[in-house]
Amino acid sequence: MMRPALQATNPSLSETVRYHASFPDSAWERKSPEAPPLIARGGWGGLEWTPMPRRCVMIPFATYNDDAARSPSLQASPKFHSTRNMIMWKPSLAILCLITSPAFADPVPEFAWKAVEIDQIQIGYGIQLADVDGDGKTDIVLADKNTIQWYQNPSWTKHVIARDLTQRDNVCVTARDIDGDGKCEIAVGGQWNYRESVKDGAVFYLDPPADRTQPWRAIKLHNEPSTHRMHWVRVGQDDYQLVVKPLRGKGSVDGDGPGLKVLAYSKPDDPDQTWDYEVICDFLHLSHNFHPVNWDEDVEEELIIAAKEGVWHFDRQRDGWKSTQLTQPFAGEIRDGRLPGGKRFIATVEPKHGQRSAAYRQPDQKGELWTPLPVLSDDLKDGHAVAVADFLGVGSDQIIVGWRAMNEPGVPGITMFTPMDDAGTEWRETRISRERVAVEDLKAGDLNGDGKVDLVAAARQTKNLVIFFNDTE
């Protein structure tokens, strides 16, 4: 397709700036580094210039000529006029992006990917990305219905390392190198029963053999009922704890009874010995997910926990864990990232298994509730996973949300939301998958060593494990 050349005279400067355009779906390519960050708005009657960096504006543009005339008349103001070799296209809206601020000298790329299904699975409750065998490559660890398995990079050969740990399903897994030997340690949660909160739940540490492709020995630990999510969390320079969070408090099926107890276990040198544990919090209800973060100057990680009471931040102090409320709406999923302007944000699914994808910006004053950003989507069907990373390589983060359409029937999907301005008030939506992957869990990491962040999705309804390799230019 020919790329018609347009030129626009900036009324605030004397020079003329030249652009090229593609129709009807592509953003305009900036050809002049000198132009200031201005947006041209308007139609046939003329254009108005508005300072608005990094935002695409839809403007009425051109009509199609059956004879493909090379130089039709463009009846616009002198501020915007056609040059030779312009082809006009059928009625449409062109996207005009005059992006010329040095901070955003290049347009934000669109996410490109190659989807590779590496296995058929049963449910795919939880994914972790870690080096299992110490070869320097990131492997995939999966908690499936009755098995714990890892997939060896790059062949993705499956190795089942635990089977039938409990009568009921597994529900979660965590994998991280906590002793510095280059190989991850693995813990799992099981005996999952969604409507039970008194007797069910289980926590295991998996003790590896010399050959990590063979079965691992399961060591059962103390547990609270309703085991649901877990992470290895850094609590010192070379010290980690296993943090386990139930979905519900004991005897609190619908979130109206006792609060759930988030426990932090200390691993002894001999894993067969008793694991001491402490209570991080006991006042939240119906907490679906949590995430380790490091928002301060020390090496210790903190926690952000999503619950019926909103999102809370927990930071270890000398006399215990300090809790700070960040948001108020009932939240199910939680991750954190950085906006283009540098401020932190958190991304949620609201409520648990909800329809809303939301984001909040860090406040100016410490201790205040985080600022709600425009709702990203209100159309999720059973939202169940969030991943946040710099998939586009632009120096700030994007949000990927997955939903499974199980409890609320509909079409499942995976969507990326990209912040298009410093403050996170404008977002671009990119659909990555639809019916093919009904997401149970998502994780982000570089799987092929090309420096780009890839995405891994495990799916319950569609029963597949899929890698979305990042092909973004």
C-alpha cells in the first residue's frame, strides 16, 4: 500500500513538519525530530493544535476515488494540506499521532507474539517460572489437578515430580532459588475444596532428588484451612520464608466469620524438622491472591494482598508486620508496575472472579489511598489472572489480564492494556487471545533468552498450557 505524504505547518513554529500515514489502522510515523508534542484535531473545516503528547486522536480524513486519482483536492485549512502522490481512501477515521516529545520520540509499539501450545493439561491451577535443573534457563513449573510437573526449557519435556499428594486437587505452587545454588526450591498447596473452610487445605515442601526429573519427596507442613496461594518471600540478604495465604478464615465460607491467617514459614536446615511459622495478618476475608514487592530501600520484600477489604500492603517491622490499606473495592487479583511517568501502579481484577480490570496510581502523600485510574475493562467473564511487565521494552510496564468464563459463561480471553501517557489516564487495549485459552493462571518471564518478556498461560476450560513468545520489534 502506498503511504500518502502529508505535511502540516505548526502554527507555533515557522518550520513545516512532514509525516507519512498508513490507512486505516496504523499510527502515523514521525519524520521530524524537531516538532513539539502537538496533536492536530479537526476535519474538513480546519485543524486545531493541542498540546497532548503520546495520545492518538481519530480524525475524519479522506474519501476513496474509484479511478485512484493521484492528486485529489483536500479541502483543508492552510495549516494542513496535501502534497503530491496522495491517494485517497474510502470513508474512515485515520489515527493521527504527532509524537515528538524527546521522552516519547518513538511510537509505542504494538505487542506481537507467537503462540505455542506445549501441553494438554487438566486444570493448570498455578504456574511458576524458575530454573529447576540449574542449566541457566527458565523452566515452567505447573500445579495441575493431581500432579506437580515441570517443563524443561527449551524442549519443554514434561517431568512429573509429585502425584496424588492429597485426596482432592492441588491448588497452588511456588518455585524460587532460596539458597543460591542456581536451582529452585518448590512448595505446593493442595486438598482444595472451594466451599469448605474448616478441615481442608494442605501445604507441602518438595525435597528434590539428585536427578530433578525424578519424583520429589513431599514433606507435609502445618496448614490453615482453605490453602490457596503461596510465595517464597525474601526476608533478608540470604534469607527467605514460605508465605502461604488461605482463601478464607477458618469457618468463614462467605467472608462473614473469622479473618484468614497469612502464615510465614521458616525453612530449617533439615527440612524434615519442624518449620516455625508466624502470623502476618488475620483480619482479611475472601483473599484470592497476593504478590511480593519491594517498594523501599531494604532487601526485604513486602506483600500486597487483595481481599474483600480491598488491597493492603504489609511491611515487616521490628515489632511485627505493618499494614496499610491501598484501595477499598473488593479485589481478587493483584500485581504492581511502573507508569511511563515513573509512578507505581497496582493492577487488580474486581471483585474476586470479577468482571472489572482496574488500576490505581501511587498517591503523592504517603498513607493516602491510591488514586483510581480509568477502568480498563468492565467486560471480563470470571477474571482470574493478571501479569505485569515491560513486554514492549519501553521502560514502563503493561498489564495483561486473563479470564476463564467459567462461573460466568461467556468467551474467555487475554488482553493487554498499555498506558499511553505518563499518568496512566489513557490506555490502549490489545486482544491477545479469545476462545483458545480460558485462563486459570498467567506468568511473565523471558523464556528464550532474547531479552523480551514472554507470557505463559494455563487454562482450565480449554485444558492447555500455552507460551506466547514475544515477537515485538
